[in-house]
Amino acid sequence: MKSCSPISHLVVGIGAGIGAALTFECVKRHYRQLEHIAENPEAGEITLRGSEVINRPTTDVYAFWRQFENLSDVMPALQRVEEYDDGLTYWKLWLPMGRSIEWISEVVDDVENKKLSWQSIDGSDIDTWGSVNFFSIQNGAACRVVLNLKFTPRRSSAGARAARALSTLEETILNQYLKSLKRHLEGGPGGGAIAEATSATPGL
């Protein structure tokens, strides 16, 4: 077996050095971004949008979503969703690197079978707003769900931690969860029985 020439070793060494330098620069740039978000929470605003066609009537999809606790069944990152008697909802969202964020929201717009909107209340780690629209299609046989979410960390140490965690959120993740919702409501692999969810009276 022939040994590598000194020139080959030099080339490999230079290549490894360049790779390490590029990796180091990427890491430094990422941390600079996180530091900027921590110092300026508004710069860490995250806006996400997703949509999915579900082959269920709009009434079924709306009824399932209106019971917010159902969402933890189809969105694994939602560690806990609890609806209170006073119309408020507690949310705990798991994020990578062992982080989680919590907030309490209230419904601000509710048009049966058409639209739901909610926003966080004072005292939460983040300001968050969400809206989901339900569009009846295919002569009522299916529903197009359009989901919009916005997260804005507050100016606090908790808000800075939330900003760092939220920087990992992507629309691809949101769309994966909507596909999970589709499987669940259509009774596909990993789905659950929809009958129980839609027969219950929706409401907080």
C-alpha cells in the first residue's frame, strides 16, 4: 500500500482547515443571531403559515379544532393543552434542545365552521396570535384548513429564552402537523376515531 505524498497530506490538511474554519464561522454567525434576538425580542418574531385539504366536512374539522385539547393528539410538540372554565386555554410547547415555552390564550374570534382566532394574554412568556380558517370545498365533502401563527417573545429573560427556542420553528414542521391532523381525521395510519371528538359539544 503506497503512502500519501507530503503534497497530499498538505492538501488534506488545508481542506480540513478550511472546513473547520467554515464550520466555526457558521456557529459564530448562528450565535450572533441568537444574541441579537435575545437583545431585541421583536427581531425574533416568527410568522408561520400552513394549509391542508382534509377529506372531511367542514363541520367535523371545525368541531375537532374548537376543542383545543384535541390538538395535542396530532401535534407532538404540544406537550400540554388544557382548557379552563373561564374560557382561557393553557399551552405548553416543546422545542428542540430541551426547551419549552408556555402561554395562556383567549379566543378573540369564533365564527362557527369558518374561523377561529386566539391570542395570548398578559403574563405569558411570549405574545402569540393564531388564526385558522375552514373553507368548504368539493361540494361540502372536504375542507381546506389555512393556519396562521405568530410568536413574538417579550422583553424579559424568559422572553429571550423563548426567542432562542422559537428560532428553530419552520413552516415545514407546521405542515407536517397539518398532515398529521389530516391522517387523524380521515382515519388513516396513526389516526384516531373522529366520532367521539365531533359528537361532543364544541366550546371552551
